[in-house]
Amino acid sequence: MDPLPQPPYYAVIFTSQRTPGDQGYGDMADRMVALAAGQPGYLGVESARGDDGLGITVSYWRGPEDIAAWRRHAEHKVARDTGRSDWYAHYTLRVAKVERAYAWAREDGNQDPRP
Amino acid sequence: MDPLPQPPYYAVIFTSQRTPGDQGYGDMADRMVALAAGQPGYLGVESARGDDGLGITVSYWRGPEDIAAWRRHAEHKVARDTGRSDWYAHYTLRVAKVERAYAWAREDGNQDPRP
């Protein structure tokens, strides 16, 4: 993820438990990331999912009105419906205002040891 | 993670890139989770790390003063120092105020398909 602007900005914390099997999830997840990146106020996204199927995706936005607009996006709505019917056992979504941010990186040039 | 109280509460979003190898990381991570759980204002934690070594841990707290107190905890300070010297290539920490939360769960009793 590219560096974000200085706070304040907003974070959408999406914690989800996948159902077994792909069922088209990977393609749709890639499509949603690309689609979100083109929305007004989008700042970035980072995502991790472990072998137990628990995943956390955090997307960053300029403000709550941008999050609301993305929520209303027609293709995003379809993905949410399919998420409920096929891909997720449960999920939680939290909208939070980022007040402070601090970044640290190793200085020995070994910043990306797993290419 | 047990259900959280209604917002507002705080989230610490910790995004990190691991260095290769364990180097005592797993034990210390378990210890930090257990230690954090005993701190005033601690509400919960959730964590995911993918095969690429990128991890996201979100801990939840009653308020910023609780986060500041945990930051000052002596054993936590030692873990942070070791994190910088041994475990992480880079990380970002964000403190955010959770304003809204929404949870959804499948109703067919298949809520935890990957025991």
C-alpha cells in the first residue's frame, strides 16, 4: 500500500470468516479491490487471511461520505449479497476515524524479505 | 473474539511485515496477547497473517488512555524493541476511534466451518 496522508482519515475494518472452497471468491475480491481503488476518497487497502480462514481487510478513506458512497455502489452490493450467500460464515464491519498513525521500517535495506 | 460493546471504542490497527523465520516471535506474540488481555480497558483482539508474511492485528480498547498505558507497559516495551531488532521488516500502527460496527452471521448453523 502506498503511504497514506496524515490523519485524520477513516478506516473500514472488515473481519471475516471464509466458508471452505473458493466459489469465485478470489476473482470477486480482486475485482472489488480494483473497483474500490477508483472511487472518490479511496486512500488504500491492506488485507491478510490466515490458514484458519479468518481474514482482516482494512480499507482507508478520506471521510465517512466516501464510505457511504462505496457502500451504495451497485456492483459492490451484488458482491455483498454473494458474500452472505456463498463466501462468509460471519463477518464484522467497523467504521473508525484514524486519529494517529506511526510507521517504522528497517534501515538495513531488508525491508521486503519475502519477494 | 467475544462480542464488543456498542461503539464508541478504540481500535489499534497494527499492520506488519515479518522477517523470515520464527526467532521466538510466536511465543512472544502469544505472551503479548495474554498480557494485553489483563490490561485495564482491553476489549479484544483479532489477528490474521497470510503466507506472504503480511499480518494485521487489531486490538480494541475502551479509550486512548488505556492504549497509552499499554504502550508504557515494561514488558510490552521489550517486545517492541525485539520486534524492531528481529521480527519485523516494517510496520504501521494506527489508533482509530470506532464510530459504527455491524456484525453478520450465517443462520444455518454453519458459522464455524473450519474448526
